[in-house]
Amino acid sequence: MTENEIIKEVEKRVKKELDGKVDPDMLGYINIFEDRKKKILEQEYGIKFQTKVEKNSSCSIDWGGTKSGI
């Protein structure tokens, strides 16, 4: 499995984990989603991953998942 395939699978897993617990349209969802995704990728797969906030530290990223296409 390629790194991109692993990332896609982890994204699906995180969506399922958050389903019913966190509203994907709430402000801050993307940060919760990305933090969980990063933790799984690093701990379980040894993949160093930067969240959108880490990649774009000069701007504020805080939108709901449904609208952002997650």
C-alpha cells in the first residue's frame, strides 16, 4: 500500500470515529480531524504528517468538514 493509499484509509477511519461525536459542519472540525489523522499516521504507520494548520501557520484554518470536502 502506498503512502497516499494509507492516508486515504486513515481519513476514512477518522471520519467513522468522529461520526456522531463531532458535527462535521462545526467550526473547528477540520482541526480535530487533522489532529486525529496525524496521530494515527505517526503512531501506527511511522508517517510524518503535517496538518493544514502546520503547513499554513501564517493563516487561520477553521472550517467545517462537509464544506471543505473532507
